[in-house]
Amino acid sequence: MRTLKRITVFSCILASALATTTVKAGTNEDLQALLKQIKEDRVTESKESKSREAKFKAEKDQRQALLAKAQAELKAEQARMDNLKTAYDENEKQLTELKETLEQRKGSLGEMFGLVRQTANDTKGVFQASMVTAQYPERMALMSSLAESTALPSIDELEKFWIELYQAMTASGEVSRFDATVVYGEGDQAVKSVTRVGTFNAIADGKYLNYSAQTGKFEQLSRQPESAMLELAAGLENANDGYQPFFIDPSRGVILSLLVQSPSLEERVQQGGAVGYVILALGAVGLLLALFGYLRLSYIQSGVKKQLKSKDVIRGNPMGDIMQTYQDNKDADVETLELKLDEVIMKNAPKLEKGVGFIKLFASVAPLLGLLGTVIGMIATFQAITLFGTGDPKLMAGGISEALVTTMLGLIVAVPLVFAHTLVNGKSRRLIQTLEEQSAGFIALHKEAEAAR
């Protein structure tokens, strides 16, 4: 390789010399200079080659030393691995012997400790779902330790386990107050004084609470039960001793949660939609007409009774008009008097029957509007079935609620309106009958007077 490089350099120098010779032919000094340059380059290249050769030998010796060192380390690690394997086998043998010795010494206690772990695991789930844990949160750590431990429990741990079980039984039958975190509103929370009634219910600030096992906190029910239950809850919370009445949910909040989910009267009406509001408005107007008509007829009836008790004519009531007509037509014949009295009755009859027809109309229209709401609700239900199918009943609940609520409202409005119409119409009929009876009496008196003449 070095010979090829020298030939290449020499060829380049010779080519350069020949090129120079062509330019300066016949000059001996240039040839001498070229020869000198070649000798100097040869010496330089020889030095560089010897330097590279020495470097390569040094690197070879260094790699040999590194290889020897690595082989020595490998041998040492293999020896160490053999020692560790021997120690591992001895430890495994010793561990097996110790386990056998432990099983022999445990005897029947092994079954007891297994039962303790199983009971602790079951009790852990019960404690986690119990609101008593909010008052004694430290008991969960002991249950987790006993349930997850692979070692034998100590006498102290068994005693603590027994104490926790006894405390849980005691707490289920006592009313206790303690401070705990209560979540209310839109996720706001604060530390409040909580009154716990056994493991059934808890209240704070006169409101019922629900215990969340996931968060370990009390949550105030978004909707509270009726005011009577809240009053008893406030009374229990403010009491210091003695017996206090209180509503207890034996299902530990399940029944109470279902109770507060039932819609209120206002929500029931809202489920009826626009038709429901129309029915209620119609019922309100009908009842007002019935009340106004009954009071007006009662006032007229009072005037009629006063007139029947008095011999003087009292104007402003139908009976007074009849008496006045009779006195004004005493000299007329019977037929004329009868026609005059019938005219007075016919003139007062519309006043006595005023508004009675509208009450009957409202009583008849209310069920029809309820039927209309039923049809609208069923249409909405079938539209939901068409769009979403029958997989989710909640999508159909709105239409079914509207159908049932409007029917209910229609009947609720119609029934009292029917009674009101019967009451007002009966009073009106009785007044007209009284006027007719008195008119017939006046005609009979008039005939007797003519016969006497």
C-alpha cells in the first residue's frame, strides 16, 4: 500500500516535472530541485509510516489488556452467580422447612386466622357502605390491614377487630352528633354538625342527608320530603334529651331517595303541558262562576224570605215584584192577573239562571280537554317510538305522562264543577218554584175575592 502511494506521488511529481520541462526545456536546475524534493518526501513518508506502525502496536496491546480484564470479570461474575444460586437453593430449602414448621405449630389456629381475614374482608364492605364510617373513618384502615395481610394477626389486632365489631353494633342503635363534610348545591361542601340516627338516616340543618360510599361524605338531598317530615327532623336535631318523633327509613336511604324523586303537585301540572293549564284555568273560572252565582242566589233568597215575612212590598227582589204586580192588578180579571204574574216570573227567571249554563258547559268541556291531552300525549309517545324505538322507556315517559295527567286534570275539574252546577241550579230552581207557588197563591186569592163579590 505504501509502495503504491509512493509510485502515485512520484508519478504526480514526474508529470509536474515533465510539464515544467515542456515549458522550460534544457534547464538542469529544475531537475535537481525535483530530485531533492522527491528525497525529502520519501524521508517524511517513512517517518509517518513508522509512527503509524508504533501506534497500531500500542492499540493492539491495549485491546489485549482490555480483553484480559473482561475475561477476568466474566469469570468472577460466573463464580458469584454460582455462589448466589447455591445460596438461593439453600434459602428455598430453609423456607420450605420453616413453612412446614409454621403449619405444624399453627395447627387449628390457621383456620381461625383464615376466618378472621374473610370476616374482615366482609366487614370492610359493610363498613364502607355504612354512614357510621363518616364518624369513625380510622376503622377502615384496620379492616384493610386484616383483610389484605398474609401474616398472622397479632393479639392486639384481634382485640381491635372485636372492639370495632362491638362498636358497629352499638352505633346502629344510637343517635349521635359529630362534625362531617356535607356536599350540597352544585358541588359546594362544608363541615357541619351531622345528627346520625343509627345506620338509617342522617340530618344536618334540618335537612335529610344521603351517605355516599364512594366519596365517604354526606350529600344533602336535592329534593327534601314534605314539610311535616322536615319539622320532625329539625325537632330531633335541636333536642338534647328525651324522646322525639322522627321518620326513619329502614332501607338506609333507598325509600327516601325514591320518595323525593316522586314529582310534586306543581311538577304534575307541568307534565300536563299547555292542555293541562287550559283545563285548570277553565276549572278556576267555572268555580268562580259557581261561587259568585251561589252567593248572588243566596242574597236573592234572603230578600225573598224577608218579603214573605212582610206584608209591605220590598222592592229589589223578585217576590217584591210579584206582590207589587198583584196589588197593582187587584181589579183586573183572573186571566189578566195570571198573565201579569207570569210575565214577572219570566222576566226574573233569566236573572236567577244567569251563569248556570256556563258552569254546566265548563263541567262538560273539561273531560273533553283531558281526552284531547291524552291524544296529544299518545301522539308524542308514538313519535318517540318511531324515532328511537322501544329500547329506552324514558323517551316515552313524557308523552305518557302528558296523556295521563291531562285526563286526571280533566276529571278533577269536571267532578267539582258538576257538583257546583247541581248546587247552583237547584238553588235557582227552588227560587223560581217559590215565585210560581206564590204567584199561584195570589191568583187563588183573587178568584176567591171575585167569588165573594
